[in-house]
Amino acid sequence: MIFDGSARRGRSVEVQLPPGQHLVPDLPLVSTHVPAVMKDDWELTVVVDGAVERRWDWAAFRALPSERISVDLHCVSGWS
């Protein structure tokens, strides 16, 4: 998932923020380096106590159930 802040641009909804936070309508992108993923070679392996518990290639991983989640982000530097 990549978030560039565009989902909140132009939003005029009044929000209630935690103490010490200030609304940042265009959350800055801190890092722009996204490594290339070679999907044919990609693999996720879960190892538990030294033994392989589960392993997924790219297609199997993408076929797993998923859900879209929308949350407010509150940064320790005061950005919300």
C-alpha cells in the first residue's frame, strides 16, 4: 500500500484531533524509494521455531483475502 495523502485533499470535514496534533491535509511523502519487485521470484515465508510454517509466491499471496482499511494517522511529531 502506498499513501500519498491524495485521498484527503479537498476534504472540508471538521475533525477532532488529539491534544498536540495539527491537521496536515497533504501528508508529506518521507521516502520515495520503492524497490522493484520481481514477481516471478518473490516469496513470503513464515518460519516458526526454525521450521517453515507457510510459504506463498506472489500469485498465492495476492489471492489471500484482504480488506481496505481507512484510519487517521497521528505522528509523534504532531502531524495528523
